[in-house]
Amino acid sequence: MSFRFSRAQRIRQRRDFEYIYSHGQLYQDGFFRIFYVRKSPTELGRLGISTSKKLGKAHVRNRIKRIIKETFRLHPELTAGLDLIVQPRLSVPSLENAQIRQRFLEALDSIAHTAP
């Protein structure tokens, strides 16, 4: 088993981002806006992250992205069959790493348990 965040788990192409933005559903809370599209539950989940410079300097944005990617990678049971684009809100940089992880897990759990 590989512990990498593989290329197959990433949303990288512009057309994929545009498809999810236009055809996907939106989950939002005080910490994240998450656009998502459901696929077959047997398919591998994919993640795209869109961060604004309003969140802070590059090292702050990169810290947030690392935590989101790691949480996504460690919980495939919540992300199977989903294409997600995560947009952290301005309240996220003030949180500790464990708090970001917990809030993102709560969002994933909410998305995973909503009816298709």
C-alpha cells in the first residue's frame, strides 16, 4: 500500500474544475466551501484545492493544503466516489492543525451521508 497522494487522486485539469463547478453540488459551513460530484462508489475519490491569497502568505496556504490533502488521503471510506474541490474560508488560518483536520472530517462526513 502506498501512502502517497497519487496523481489519480488529484483534480488537475481546468475542464475537470469547470465541470465540478457547473454540475456539482455545494456544501458550505463556516470553514469550507466544497463543490462535489458523486461518481460510482467503487471509483477512487479525487481532490482539488483552490486557495485565495486572502488566506495569507504562501506558507500559510501551503500548510492548509497539506492538512486537507493528508486528511483526504487517510480517509478513503469518506471520499470514495467523490470528486471534491475544497475552498478554505478566511477563518481557517486561525485554526490549529488538529482543528482544521477535524472540521474537514466533519464536512466530509456530512457530504458522505447526504442522499445522492
